[in-house]
Amino acid sequence: MSVNMKEKKFDFSIADMNHNDESAYSPTIRELTPKQLQNIRIKKRVKYCLKILNYLLLIGVGLIFVYPFAWMFVMSFRSYDEAILFSPGLWINEWHIENYVDAWNKAKFSEYLGNSITFAVLVLGLQYFFIIPAAYAFARMKFKGNKLLFAIKQLGMMLPGEATMIPMYFLYSKLGLIDTWGGLIFPSLVAMFGIYMFMNNFKAIPSEIIESARMDKAGHLKIMLKIMVPMVFPVFVTHFILTFIGNWNTYYWVLVMTNTEKLKTLPVAITGLLKAEGVLPPWHQVMAGNILQLSPILIMYIFGSQQMKRALIGGRKISFYGEEKGNLIQRIFRFFKKKLAHSKENMIEK
């Protein structure tokens, strides 16, 4: 009797071990009943429907996050008459690239861009001299008062920035730090967010690695810089990007601590575009200025997104169908490389 293998499904189970046979075990074939086949089909359909719902949910959430940026980008190319209507659509009747030139000149981007870069670089460069040793001490060193110090720092982290801004302003004014680089960067040098982030990852490193380094007569400084920091490199990149974004977008602290134009940064400069020349502010130029300000952040995220994802999932590599996904630039380069190789193969075959 012939059996159609496409219509029949079988269940393979392990039989009892046969000591006389050369093989350790032999499978027995058992035909599934119609009810079991129906249950398998129902499970597959349910999984397929759930997958569709999952993709629809992801697309919906993605559109919610992407739409404001897309609308801001479209708004930056509109004319003044179209911009003041605040149309929610994403269609552009006439492209006005000169909006970016006007925003650059009116906001004095060439002057304030250097201040923003200097502020972000100074905070990032000096911050790691404080937060990494502090995180290592809290994670791997035992000393009197460590829990008390950590609790005090956590208490300071719970307070909102607005509650401490006025006392800090009075303190810095007494010290003569108003309108100076020191006054701008000192509050950010010992950030509890960075200490907490590095401390948790330092604790996750196996103690055997630290003990083996100590057996090789490695001191705390060598263990911290040559063993622990390289092992948490994705966390380092994640903290770098998040801190850079926070410092790049700092507005209120820079506005309070600066009295002259020499130290103002881009977020403060863009508010100057809101000064209305007519009845309403030139929103098309404001949006163009926002796009110019967000460009460095977007570029940095594109190149560092893979490391951020690895840090969030515990340092594991992210793979897509068995292949490392890479960042957006790498995926685009890989796509065109495959297309070029495919076209060469077609030319050779012809």
C-alpha cells in the first residue's frame, strides 16, 4: 500500500535500547491521528496570527515615534505661509532649502556650535575620571562608609534638577563661577547615573577573573583599566551616547549660568529663532534649526546603536538569521556589496 508523505505526518519516538543491535537505539514511527494533525494546524495558525499582530503593533508604535520627526523635517522645508497653518500632513508643495541657511545665520550656529562641542567634550572627558573609579570602588572594594556614601548619592539622584538649581546658582555666584566653563561643567562631573550604570556591570564580572589578575600581582588601577573597562565596552559606548545627548540638549542650566553670548550653546541659540518678525514666529526656520541641532545626535546613534543594544541585553551579540546585524551604515554597505556581486555573476554567465 502506497503512502503519500505530504498528507501523512509521523511522530518519531525512542524505543527501548537493543543491546544485540549495533546502534544504541532505534526510532519507531507512529502515525498521527486526524485530531492531532488538526491541533498542529490550529497552533500554526495561531502563531502566524500572533506574529502578524506583533508586527502590526511594532509598526504602529514605530509610526508614533517617527511621525513627529518626519513632520518636523517636512515643516523645515515649507514656506512661512504654509508653516503657520500647522498642517499635520507630510506633503510639501514647494521645497525651500534656504530655510536652513536662514536658520544657520539667524541663530549664529557657527559661533554656538563650538560652544556646544566644547561643553559636551569637557563634561565627557572629565566625567570618566570620577565615575569609573567611584563605580569600581563601590563594586569591588570594601571600605567603611561605602553604603552611607552610596545612599547619600542616591538621595541626591532622587531630587529633581529644578529643586537644586537655585541653591547651586547662589553657591556658584559666591564662588565667582557664573559665566565660566567651570560653572557649567562642575555639576555634571560626578553623575550618579554613570556610577550606578558602571557599578552594576562591574559587579556582573566573575570574581575568578579578578582573583586571577590579583594572583598575577595586578593592582586596582590595572584591573580597572585593562580588565573591567574593556569587558564593559558596550556599556561605555551606551553611557557615552546618552551623556552626550543630555549635554548637547542642556538648556536651562546653560541659560541660568551664562550672562553673555560667549558661552551659550545651540539649544539657547535656537530659542532666538522664535522672535517673531511678523505676527507669528517663523516656525519653518525653527524646525530647520532643530534639524541642524539633532543631526550630530542622529549620526552618533546610527554608529553606536548596536553597542547600545548589546549593553541592554547583557553584552551578547545581536544576530539576524545567524548573521551579525550591524549598524545601519554597515547594512547598507553589505546590501550594495551583495547587489554588485550578483550583477557580476550575471555578467559572467552571459
